[in-house]
Amino acid sequence: MGDRLDVPLPASNYELDIILVGINHPGNLGAVCRAMLNHGFTRLTLVNPECSVDDEEARNRAKHAGIILDDARVVHSFEEAVADASLVVGTSGKREVGSKVLFRHFILPWEFADRVRNLNGRVALVFGEEGKGLCTEDLTRCDVLLTLPTWEGYPIANLSQAVGHCVYELHRDRIINGEEVLGVELERALNPQLRIILKQAIDEFSHSLDSDKQDLIGDVIDRVILRGLPIDSEAERLIGAFVQATTALQNLSGDEEWRRERRKRVTPSNTPNSSESL
């Protein structure tokens, strides 16, 4: 049935953006849209899709959720897709062992729903290509990693099923906590530009350490901090602390150029507004 599409969408404090990277099957694309609208979410972004939003199979599988395809945003890079997000959550069904466990530190869908309940920023939930998932490079760009509690014998879910599980938990949380959320002071989500500066400050700090595991250390710090969902004022203090610590380390190493050019500020290197600094 699709004769009640005039009913207002359920409200969330946050704005959810489902991001699909490299989707190639139009049937999956349509099924994702149907799962999204079943649970009251409509914002969809496609990164370098290999199938069209106008594909007949996608439209047939979407049913009455074709309105999501009509409004879907198509971009050419991961960075462009998450540029306005306050929190970027990557998904994966691959569970590593050994040293990679620190990198793949996952939360579960209901934990994700609980953490974002009172945020009022944009939350990007990112899914990778069918059969491949998100590449390691894209996973490192995420603030938090999420996985489904699937059976270890066959852990990888179909893309549309994975999206469906996640939006179900988010909508379930809205229903259970709807009355409780009313009147609760919202937790202001991290400004997207500040998020980029914080991640860069962490990266510069970790690469100033005398260690052969700089990337791993930086990733652990990044994820521990961003899992805590810091607000702007907390992020600003953390940035200041990381910059001062990095400056001290560079001073010890004798890197005068870094101290002269970057002391007490971080200039985002991967955003369109790279002239802005903190």
C-alpha cells in the first residue's frame, strides 16, 4: 500500500543521510529506498553509482519509495558525500583479528541508535559496494564503525538488508523513546568543519610521535574521541591541546619550518574552504 504517503514523516533530532558507495545493482538500489521509506527516512546520497536512479528495475523494486530516487544526490567522492556531516558512520561485515581489531572497533545498530538519539546534526551512515563493502581507505575516513550482529559462519548481509536492519533500529528507537525525547535538551552535534580540523590535528599529532605505529595510534585516538560525540567547545579545546603537543614534539625534533608555519593553528587541507583555520 502506498496510499498514505501524505502522512508526515516521523521526526528525529538528527538528520540521517544514507550514503551508498559504488552501488551497482539497480534492484538493490530500489530495495534500499523501500527499506528507508518503510522506516521514515528519505535522504539518500550515491557516490559514483554504477546504476541509474532512473533504471526500471530500481523503480520497480522501490515501489512507492521512488520519491527517494527522485531526490537522491549523486556525488563523485566520499569527501563530497560527507562534507556536511557532523558524524560519519561506516559499516562493515568484516571482523578482523590480531592488530586489526583496534582499527575495526565496531558498535551495533541499537548502540548507534542510542548514541545519536539526541543529536541535532547530520549523521552520515555509509555502505559500500555489493560484494566488496567499504575499502580500508574509506573506513579510515569514518568516525565510528558499525556492524550487524550476524552469525559468524555467514556474516555478510545483502546491501538492502543491511540498510534495512539499521533504519529499523533507528526507527524503533524513535518509537520507544519518542515521548521521552520531548523536552530533553538536545546535544548539539559537532560542526562539520570543526570535525575535519579535529581529525587533522589528531593526524598531525600522531605523525609527530617517535613510533612505527603512527597511523594506528592516530586511528585509535580518533575513534575514542569521536565515539564520545564531542560538542564544538570540547573539540576546540582538544584541537588546541593536540596542536600544542604537536608543536612541542616538532620543537624537540628540530622542525623549525613546522613550528614557524603551523604553530597554534590547524588549516584544513582537504576542504574547499582551506583558508579557514583554527
